[in-house]
Amino acid sequence: MSFLSPPDRVDLSVKTADEVKTTTCYMCACRCGIKVHLKDGQLRYIEGNRDHPVNKGVLCAKGSAGIMQHNSPARLRKPLLRTGERGSGEFREIEWAEALDLATGWLADIRKTDPRKLAFFTGRDQSQALTGWWASAFGTPNYAAHGGFCSVNMAAAGLYTIGGSFWEFGEPDWEHARYFLMFGVAEDHASNPIKIGLGKLKGRGAKFVSVNPVRTGYSAIADEWIGVKPGTDGMLVLALVHELLKADRIDADYLVRYTNAPWLVVRAPGTAGDGLFARDDKGRPLCWDKRTNAVGDALSAEVSPALAGTYRLADGREAIPSFQLLAERYLDPAYAPEKAAEVTGVSAETIRRIAAELAEVAFSETVTLDVPWTDWAGRRHQTMVGRPVAMHAMRGISAHANGFHTCRAIHMLQTLLGTIDVPGGFRYRPPYPRPAPPAVRPAGKPGQVAPGQAMKGPPLGFTTGPEDLLVEADGTPCRIDKAFSWEAPIAAHGLMHHVIRNAWAGDPYPIDTLFMYMANMSWNSAMNVPETMAMLTDKDSSGAYRIPHIIYSDAYASEMVSYADLVLPDTTYLERWDCVSLLDRPISDADGAADAIRQPVVTPDRDVRAFQDVVLDLGVRLGLPGMVNDDGSARYPGGYSDYLVRHERAPGIGSLAGWRGADGSSDGAGAPNPDQLKRYIDNGCFWQHELAPDQRYFKHANQSYLAYAKSVGFVGSTDPIILQLYVEPMQKFRLAAQGHGPVQPPDRLRARTEKFFDPLPIWYPPFEHETADGFPLSALTQRPMAMYHSWGSQNAWLRQIHGANRIYVGRRLGEREGIADDDWIWIESRLGRVKAQVRLMDGVNDETIWTWNAIGKRSGTWGLAKDAPESQRGFLLNHLIGDVLADGAPNADPVTGQAAWYDLRVRIGKADGPPVSEPQFQSLPRPPGATEPTGLLRYGARFRGRS
Amino acid sequence: MTSLPASPGAKKLGLVIDLDICVGCHACAVNCKEWNAGGHSAPLTDLDPYGKDVDGVWFNRVHSFEAGDHDCGRTVHFPRSCLHCETPDCVTVCPTGASYKRAEDGIVLVNPDTCIGCKLCSWACPYGAREFDETDGVMKKCTLCIDRIYNETMEEVDRVPACVSTCPVSARHFGDLGDPESDVSRLVAARQGYDLMPELGYKPVNKYLPPRMPKRQAAPALMPSEEVAAKGFLAWLDRMLSR
Amino acid sequence: MHPAVSIIFFTAASGTGYGLLALLAAGALAGHLAASPGFGLCAFGLGLGLVGAGLLSSLGHLGHPERAWRALTQWRSSWLSREGVAAIATFVPALVFAGYWVLGGSISAAAAVLTIVGAVVTTICTAMIYASLKPVHAWRNPWTVPIYLVLGFYAGALWLALLVFAFDLQMPGVSLLVAMLGLAGSALKRGYWAFLDRGRADSTPETATGLGTIGKVRMLDPPHTESNYLQKEMGFRVARKHSARLRLLVLVAGFGVPILLSLLANVSGTGPATFMSLLAAVLGSTGVVVERWLFFAEARHTVTLYYGASHA
Ligand SMILES: Nc1nc2c(c(=O)[nH]1)N[C@H]1C(S)=C(S)[C@@H](COP(=O)(O)OP(=O)(O)OC[C@H]3O[C@@H](n4cnc5c(=O)[nH]c(N)nc54)[C@H](O)[C@@H]3O)O[C@H]1N2
Ligand SMILES: Nc1nc2c(c(=O)[nH]1)N[C@H]1C(S)=C(S)[C@@H](COP(=O)(O)OP(=O)(O)OC[C@H]3O[C@@H](n4cnc5c(=O)[nH]c(N)nc54)[C@H](O)[C@@H]3O)O[C@H]1N2
Ligand code: SF4
Ligand code: SF4
Ligand code: SF4
Ligand code: SF4
Ligand code: SF4
Ligand SMILES: [Mo]
């Protein structure tokens, strides 16, 4: 019988791996810890590292598909030099020596003459601590990463308001929150932590409310979905504030203790001091002390400050607490729920109910932790008491031209409820909080840039007033992207989305070399893609390219590769050293600071080099300070891993905070430790410093935490960090617009600056909405959880999940427009039109259509077949999104310069013709030497001895 | 072998999937693919992996549905894999005995050495849990990660299916649904876990936990405070607050 | 369900073959057919050939045809296995019966009876492969078995009639047999189609997902953007208009015309009768093939409920 049906040979206890190595995932910027199982030198399995603070053992779809990323046929194999016209994709392979000589030649010329002519911009960055430092050493202010088009609105609004931010600088208290309000998040950078957190939160029965025009992903599991009209959240939040103020359901104690609510604001209209804080001669802000009935030191622990009233200062001027300004503003009927309902499409009844729920949970369900702690003034508290309302927000807020203010409004709402860094609320992730705003100013002013010189200071930072701007005497921007100019005074992350246009236009000046890293800037990170491609290839009357040189480092055959003159092929994330540094975008969680490394777990089979090694190598060739010894030899001959261990940013502070000190015994700060990387590897490639229980909340005012933070260089002093409901730097810019001070905006920007630099949050309709007559619908994108921007499409497994994208249209809207499921339609904006296939759905705001981001690919790229669905049925909305408005002004937030992707307005109509998406661009050839993709993938067969 | 076990054991290993918290991230599906590509049923062949008609073998696929109309409805992400049914026809229809249900734990497997690739079992599975590997000419399916759950070379905590250990929201649970006292059985009881297509009588072992419907918190409406109503912002005037 | 050529040919050809063999046996037992070697050679050749070709074709559907013998092992539970066993077992009496007839010029009553039993049992087994599949409403119903049987006999009868006329044998009942079987077959098919059009599977998107308590369930996104094995195998859809046309074709060209031709042949001379019955057989068999194509193409599998179908 056993011959007829022989038993199955199930091997229950196969040994999966010969070796398991830990490292850090980089299928996205969440940076989870992974364990890579290797069998016969091949990748057998990648799993989450259970000990890792970020992902605690779980992995997302992308992380689980790392094997296919590593084996992608789109991997570049050797440096490439352009042979055909730019954009044609015609290259020849060259040796590294030639590539580096070429680059050094171009760059050395620039540095000798005018370092600003190098624009160095990086995209999916994780090495900003290195690249920013390199740019300073080179001497160019024209450096930034992608934050300007990503989420600078969130970062800036947070850092100027609470000294922290959503994004990667803070997180909800997943353990204790009872009510969680989430605005405009599809996935976010903390992919796995948010998912882990939501699971916990819902498991505990807390209520989760998602404000989002689209009901998918996180919003799908929300206990309540609020399908707001895009770009109107600010109004919604301000109406909530209105309701809470009216009912007097705000945490006045919290406001007085931790915020600038009681700080006196000078009321002297028409003068240069109007709207600024009243300060004593040491510059300390003043309040009205009700105990002494006199002006008092607002920073002193001894005062009993008033929140309302009109007071007279010693100099005779009138002043009122900033809270009064706030209350006056938002108690106004202009912010009543009925008004907000008209704007947001959310009923007044719902707004009232949400306000009531927030108040109920905040004030009747307080969380008390039996953890004694000491505040900044040395006062002991027996417990930690919190109001368990948590909030989180991301690009649904930031990617609008009113995002800075909307995000500020959300932070104001949190603060009024007393939920910042309290049990159950929003929690800072070290190294945050930092003073609001952090005390780093951007370098690059006239005089700070000189031939052959390093720049004294970092290219990016936080401006506190007109005097910090990087502008010439006549107001002309100093930077190629016009960051920190009157166009975008608080452009804390630079404005990568303006670089190509400005470089092409020679505005404010022409550049020589555009050096980019890890950014698909001719495709999914471009606004107005067709025009961007044209600018990259445009020539002047002499026949020379208007952007003379483009150097680009990518690991894969992306769309952008074809636009480079010189391509520097990078390694994949499993082949190199990397550093997830506290100096950069950290992976800490609220309970402790953490950083991590990536170690090479497999050796490249191609002639590629880690970009960080290449950058340091170029630095040596250019003789950049800090990268060479006095004799000109390399300071870090071992390359990036050598730099990671030995480079010190400040004495005792380096790229990695763990196991410092010669013997590895210090945490956070200490002398370099030659064995540091080994210690990391032994620990699973990460380091975490867990905060003591009494340091975990009230970090902005927690003596013990602040002392620790100072000791490791997170903050400069142990002074409490005061939350800034009223943002004085905004008023300083506004005063300049009103004609005060030496640095004033050009006349054409005066009115705009005055309007948008309101020290209290405001709501205004996004610019595109106001001007785009005849385009009644908003068009949005969302991050698919199983795809990372453009780079997941080369992945044989992930592309099966998202090989093409649909345009999602509300069923009611579809009925109105006579559009059925599976129809093809034109999506038209003022820039042009895109053809796409429809999917009808119920869970979407009636005036909104949306699609998954970055699924559409240009034919011939990413190692895919020319007729792959990504190019035939995939599409980008980017073709329709302007980087400038119809009137030529930036399509951006006027405060930060953040790109307003989600302000796109469109109309739709049925399309006929073949079922192929449009526009189609000329198919690109595979780079020379590229592997021919296989037609049959039987990965894994060898592990079971099958062929 | 192809008949169902004459005396099935009490143990019924299976999954419990919580539709209330599944965010549809596909992590379970991809991690399943990754593990099983080199596991018991290796490989999970992909046809035309970089081309126009990409099509691969997956043991777990995540669908998305909308239930109910417009704003009153819900979007539900819905992972679908073999339910290791108690009385599945996928086993009994198999002419070769390649498809079988293990008496000791109820896991339904395919023997790749005897399967003739007639596809009948895939027709007999109402749930679409069977995947034909064209290149190997045999049927494949979720093995409940049989090469993990008993794997003595692995740490005890790792001996759960790949999809369970990787799910970021913990929407997937693994255990013995034959034991009413097990965690999974309790969960099913507490949350009214249900069967898919019970009308067909396959008696799936895997259970789904239903999405909970929108919660309206019973918060008392906010009433304007008398003070604020009367005095506006000056209501805050008289408070003695200390820093 | 995907109408695979190999399977359509298998069920149609072997059904016809068994029908023909069974009718030969029945005709012989009833004394309507005498054991003439020429006729026998052709009739058995055709019958056994159709059965054999059908079985071979079914192997073409397998991923591992070389392991096909394994399919004989699970007759205790599997209709497919039973079908295989029955098919092979039927060859024994059929060959004996044929041997007596062709070589011995005589009829073995025992072999004839066993051939009839074998043919009927095998055809029922074939039908039961489909009729037992709970996920396919169009198959798991009381119509499937009778249709397989009657259509097998009908097509068998058409070919028998052709041979009878070609060999100018005297079998007056054969045209009537064709007509009766044809009428029965078309009645069954019409009943079946009415049943299909009226009824739907108990399973719905709501029961498939269990989300019916919330409301109507619609697919938002399939798991993968390109179609997979399940969709290609189970998700075949035929347009309503197309299937209506094909149904009409089956009724008219597959049943109506062959019946008329057969009756006409009965009253014609040998030459024209042979021609007419050849035309009838070809048309009728084509009708059966189209009918079989529809049997698959119109069948909906419950798995499609997960891929956007509103019913199964
Ligand atoms: N319509 C629309 N457009 C958007 C957005 C949107 O929401 N909607 N979002 C915007 C936002 S927030 C962002 S951040 C951008 C993201 O857009 P990009 O920054 O362009 O991100 P990716 O598409 O991931 O491209 C990064 C490039 O890095 C390359 N790469 C991947 N791994 C490596 C590596 O290890 N080394 C090197 N050297 N290169 C590598 C990839 O091949 C790819 O070419 O998109 C923006 N564009
Ligand atoms: N899997 C995956 N993870 C990623 C990325 C990826 O590509 N893939 N990219 C990473 C990057 S660079 C970034 S910047 C983050 C971004 O992470 P998210 O902020 O989650 O980015 P988006 O997908 O742009 O999500 C924006 C959400 O806001 C909603 N929305 C749009 N407009 C509005 C509005 O006006 N109001 C409200 N309330 N909601 C609105 C959209 O429907 C969408 O759900 O994700 C990071 N993580
Ligand atoms: S979220 Fe996913 S892709 Fe991103 S780092 Fe973590 S496992 Fe990797
Ligand atoms: S889900 Fe399908 S394959 Fe799995 S046991 Fe049930 S019937 Fe069989
Ligand atoms: S495909 Fe294989 S497992 Fe399925 S029924 Fe046929 S022989 Fe059995
Ligand atoms: S139990 Fe294993 S084989 Fe089954 S779906 Fe989960 S990971 Fe895949
Ligand atoms: S991993 Fe978990 S949350 Fe993600 S799709 Fe699977 S079950 Fe749902
Ligand atoms: Mo981003």
C-alpha cells in the first residue's frame, strides 16, 4: 500500500541556515532590526529581530521581500558614463578610477572658483549627518535632503511649537492612550511601530479616530472614520479648539507650567516691538504674577501667572498673556463648528461630538502612573498624571500649502488638552525634545561662502527671524533652492523640489554640477514630470546643457539614471556599512534613545561601491577639511566604517552613541572605541539606552531627563523646554513685512509674509484650491504599505501586489459622472492630463479621487519588461502637480516651502482608446552590462535540493 | 490516505485572523512567500517575474473589501489562506492520495512526490486555498508552516507560522482550536469568531474575528461654561495657577 | 470555470464512446443487432477509440501524466479515482464483447451486460466528479448526472445510427432512439439552463467573507494586480449574450437538426441516409462539445466571490 500512496516526506526539523547575521532593514526608512538567514552563502530567509526596539520581531511586506530586492535584475553593476544625449539612457561602463577622476575634476574646479556651483542633494537619506557635513566642508550651502518636499511642515511646525514633532521625533503613548486621533496618515516612516501600536491600542479598547479623505489601511480599522475634504483639517482642528475653549475644557495648569501661554505679548501696533514677548533686560520673558500683582519672570518657578488680562509693562507699554490672544482668536464665531462644517464637509454635530469625546477622555479618564519624578525646578511629584488623548499626523497634513499652520493647530490642540509627553498622550522620542526651535542656524549667508573654504556651520537649520535668512542685501536668495529666503523663511530641510527648475533657469544663479544621491528626481519625486525631464535635458543657445553636469548615485536602474552624465553605482542595503545615527533621523522610541548600524551580510557580486565610501573618497581627493590629515592622506583610510568609529562631531559625540569610550563602557558620549562596530554586531546591530521610569514622561520639564539629555549632547542646557503656542519668530518675520528692521522682504512678498506669518495657527484654503476654477476635485496619493516609492517595483514579489494602479473614485461621484468600475478616464489638471483605469469605492470623500503613490513606471526602467503593467496600466499623478502655481509662485507652503502635493485639483471624464495609461514616454534601454531578467523564478528550490 | 482520517485526533491546529485590526499590509503574505519559497513546498515559482504577466504561487493572499454602503460601511482587509478544514473535499476528491489531512494535528498537506497535478482539489476548495505550480506540475498550499511549528532547530518562540510571527498588528493567532481552553479558542469564543461559507459544510478550523462596528463614545455634550459664556476669555482672569 | 480543451474533449469523447458501446451491447442483447465483423470492427473501433482518446486527452491535463496510475488508488473516496478504475474495468468486458463479436461473430450476453453496466457506471463516475463539487453550483445539482448519461447515449446513438445506415443494417428503432434521446437531452439541458438562470449558489460574497452582518460586500482590491492561477482556472466568465447564442446553437444544431436528419434518414435510401446520419452525428457531437464548453464556461466557482463576483 505504501507503494501506492507513499507517505509524504515531511522534514519537520530542517535547519534553515548555516549562519544568521543581524543588520538593519532598508526596504524603507523605518529601519527595523532584521536577522538574515544564510544558507550556502545565499539569502534563505529574513525575519524581524525580536530584541530590536523598532520592530520587536515583526516585519512588513517590504522587509520580507528583501531577498528579491537584493537579487533584483535592476541592480547597477559598474560606473556608467553617458555616451548618448542626456535622457537617452545610452552609457558605457567605466572603471571606478575614471569615474572618480572625472567627478573630482568637475568638483575641484567648482570649489576653487565658486563652491555654490555645486548643488548636492540627497533623497532617501540615511547619511545626512555625513552628507551635510561633507557639503559644509566643501563649502556649498546648496545642500539638502528630501525633507523639503516630504514633511518639513510637520518637522518645522513641531519643532517651533513643542520642540519635537510627529514624524520620527515623537509617537503616541501606545500603552496608555484611551483616545487616538490620527490625521492624514497612510503608512508613515514608523511603519511597524504604528502597526504594533494600533494593535495594542485597539486591543485595549481605546477609541481610534482617523481623519482622512480615504478609508483604507489604518483608516479601515479606525473606530470612526472622518472623511474630511483635503486641505481643510486646520479648520476642523480650530473648531475643536473653539468648542473646548468655550466649554472651558482645557488644561490651564498644564498651560501655565509648560507653555508660553502666560507670557506677556506686547501690544504696540505699528511699532517694531508689537506682538513680541515682553522680556526683561536679560531677555527672559515676562508674565503677570498674580501673587505679587506685578510683572514677573515667566521662567521662574515661583510665579503664579495670569492667563488673561491687560497689563502695563515698566516701559509703559501694554501687554497681555499670549493665551488671551489665543482665546480671543478661537472663541470667535468664525471658528464655530457650523463654519467648519462648511469648509471641511464634516458635520457640526460630529465636530461637537469629537470635541466632547476628547474632553471626556482627557479630563475624566486621567491616567496615573505610580512613578515619582522631579520637575525642572526640583519639585518632587509622587505620580505621573496624564490625559490619555494621543494624536498623530503626517503627510495628509504636511503636503498642503497650509500644512505648517494646520500642524501647528494640532499641536495647539494637544497642548491645550495637556497631552504633550504625559502618560496616554503624545511622547517625545529622544534626542527630542529640543528647544523650540532648536538652536541651529543655517550657514550660507553672504560672506560665509568663499572659494576653497569650508562653510562654518551646517547648511540646514532653524531661522528665528529675518536676520537668520540666507539672502543678499537686496533680498536675493543665497541658495539655489531659495530655502531660508523670503520665499520660504523656515525651510528647515531645504527645498529639493525647486533645485532642478532653479538650476535650469539660473535663478538665482547658474550652477555647474548637480550631484544627487538616492532620489528619483526625474520621475516620482518630481512635480510636473514632463517639464522636469525637459529641464534636465535642455540646452542653451550654445548647445550646452543648461545644467552642465549631473552626477547621480543610485543602486538600481531607476528613471533618474538616464539623466545623469556620470552614474556611481551603490551597493544594496545588505552589502554595506550604514549608520542610523542620533545626529540624523533617529530610531529612538519614547522610552529610550537608540541608534543602529547596517553591516555587510553578503559581498557584492558587482563592481559597485557604497556611496558613503565614495563620498569620503571624493573628500580626500578634493582635500576637504576633516577628511584629510595634514599631509593630505585620508583621515579615514578604512572608509565609512572607519569614519563611523573615529569621527567626532563634538568632543565625545560621534555617529554612534553606543559603547563609546576607549573600553566601550560609556553610553551616549565618550571617546571613540575601536571595537565599537563589533559591540554593535554582538548586540544585534543596534544600541538602545533605556530611560529610567522617572525620565520617561514630561521630558521637556523633567530634571532627571534633561540632565541626561544634556550629558549626551541632545540639549545644550537643563532648562525646561517651554512649549510655544505663540511662536514669536513668526511675528518677527511679520514685523519685517510690516516695514520694521534691517532685513525686509521684497515688496512682492510683503503682503504674503504678513498674512502667513501669524504667530498663532490659522487656516486658509490651499492656493491651488482657490485658483483652480473648473477643477472641482482633489486628487491624492497614498503610500501603499507593500511598496516603497519607486524602488519596490523591481521586486519580483512586491510587484505582484502592486504591479499597476487604479484611480479610486467614490461610487456616488462615479454615478454622477457616468463612470463605471474598470472604465478608463482622463484626469485633467491645469497642467495636462493622465489616463487611468477606475476603481469605484465607497470609503472616499465625495470630492476626492486618489491612487497609490509611485507605482507607475517609465517603460524600460527598473529591469522590467517594456510592456510591464507598471508602465502600461500604472500612472503617476506627478505629471499633473505643478511645482509652481499658475502665477509662477511656488506651489508650496509659504512658511516652510514644503511642496503642496496634495493640493492638486482635477476634473475627470471618460476616456476611450486602448486600455493603456497615458502619457507614455519613450522606452528607456537597459543600462549596459545589466542582467537580463529571468522569465522563470524558482528562488528557494535549491534549499530543498529541488532544481 | 485520501480519505479523511478515520479517527481524527483532538488537536486541530489553525489560525485565527482578526479582521478588526488587519490593516491589509500584506506582511503575512510576503513573509509566507519568503519562508515557504525555501520551505517544505519549495519553490513557490514565479512566472514572468519581471514581465507583463507576472504570476506566482502564494499560500496567503490579502484581499480588500468594502462592506455596507458609503460612510456607514467599513473597509475590511481580508487575508485568505488554507483553513485546514475538518471535512474538506479537497482531500477526498484527490485521486492519488497526495492530498491528505494529518490525523495528529489536522494539517492538510499535499505530497509533492505523488501529486499528479490533476487540479481537482483546487476545484473542490471553495476558498481558493490551493495553488498550482505549473513548473513543478503539482499542487501546493499553505502547510501551516509545518516545517516551523515542530522545528527543533528553532527556538521555541519561533515555532509559529511565519505569517503569525511577522504580522505587525498581531492580527494573526496560531494554536489548537480543538482545545476549548487554548488561547485561540478563548479568543474565538470571546470575539464571536466565525467560519467562512459555513453552508458548504467544510468546517474550517481557521476562524475569523469580525470587525467591530464604529464606536460612538457616550460623552456628555460640551456645554459652554457659564463663565466663558458670560465673560469670554476673561473667564480665565481670576484663576490662581502656579508654575 | 476555465473550459480546458483536454477536459472538454475527454468528457465528450468518452461519454460518446461509452454511449456507443452500451447501445451496441443493448442492441445486441435485444436482438436488433447481429454480430457482423465489419460493422463490429468499425463500431467497436469507434467506441473504444473514443473512450481511449478521451482518457488519453484527460492525461494531457495532468501536471504529471507519468504518475497517472496513482489516480487509481483512491476509489474509496474520489470520484475521479473511481472513474479511472471504472473506465479501465469496463475495457475488460468491452474487449471480450468485441472479441466475440468481431472474431467469433457471436454475442456474449454476459460481456454485453457487463459492458452496459461498466459504461453507465463510468459515465456516472465522470459526471459525479463534477456533481460532487460543492463550490460549483452549476455542477453540484441533480441535473449533472442525467445530462452526462443522456448526452453520452445520445451522441453514441447518433454514431450508431450512422454505422447502421452505412452498413445498411436493419435496425428500425435507431432513428427513434436518436430522436428520443435527443429530445430527452434537449429537455434536460433546457431544464438545466432554466435552473442555472433561476438559481444561484447559497454562497455569496457575504458568506464567503462573513461580513454580511455589516452590509453588502464588494471587492475593493484583489490581492495581486495581475491574475493568478485561481482566477485563470476558476474565474472564467462568458458573456450572457454569448452564452445565449451558444445555448441556442446547442439546441438547434446539436439536437433539433440531428433529430430531424435522423428521422429523415430513416425514410431515405442507404446513400442519402448515410449522408444525413453522418451530418447528424457530426452536428450532434459538435453540439455536445459546445454543450460541454458551456458546462464549464457558465459554471462559477465560489472562489470568484473573493475576486469581485457578486454571486456564484
Ligand atoms: N504624487 C506624489 N509624489 C510624491 C509623493 C506623494 O505623496 N505623491 N511623496 C513625496 C515624498 S514625501 C518623497 S519622500 C518622495 C520620494 O521619492 P524619492 O526620494 O525619489 O524616492 P524613491 O522613489 O524611493 O527613489 C529613491 C531612489 O533611490 C534609489 N535607491 C534605492 N536604494 C538605494 C541604495 O541603497 N543606494 C542608492 N544610492 N540608491 C538607492 C532608488 O533606486 C531610487 O532611484 O516622493 C515624493 N513624491
Ligand atoms: N510602505 C511605505 N512606507 C513609507 C513610504 C512608502 O513609500 N511606502 N514612504 C515614506 C515617506 S518618504 C513618507 S514621507 C511617509 C509618509 O507617510 P504618510 O503620511 O502616511 O504618507 P501618505 O501616503 O502620503 O499619506 C497621506 C495620507 O493623508 C491622506 N490625506 C491627504 N490629504 C489629506 C488631508 O487634507 N487631510 C487629511 N486628514 N488626510 C489627507 C491621504 O489619504 C493619505 O492617507 O511614509 C514613509 N513610509
Ligand atoms: S517597515 Fe518594513 S521595509 Fe521598513 S525597515 Fe521595517 S521591515 Fe524594513
Ligand atoms: S481551505 Fe480549501 S484547501 Fe484548505 S482544507 Fe479547506 S478545502 Fe482544503
Ligand atoms: S492536484 Fe494533486 S493533490 Fe490535487 S487532487 Fe490532483 S493529485 Fe490530488
Ligand atoms: S501558516 Fe505558513 S504557509 Fe500558511 S499562510 Fe501562514 S505562513 Fe503561509
Ligand atoms: S500581516 Fe497582519 S495586518 Fe498585515 S495583512 Fe496580514 S493579517 Fe493583516
Ligand atoms: Mo517622504
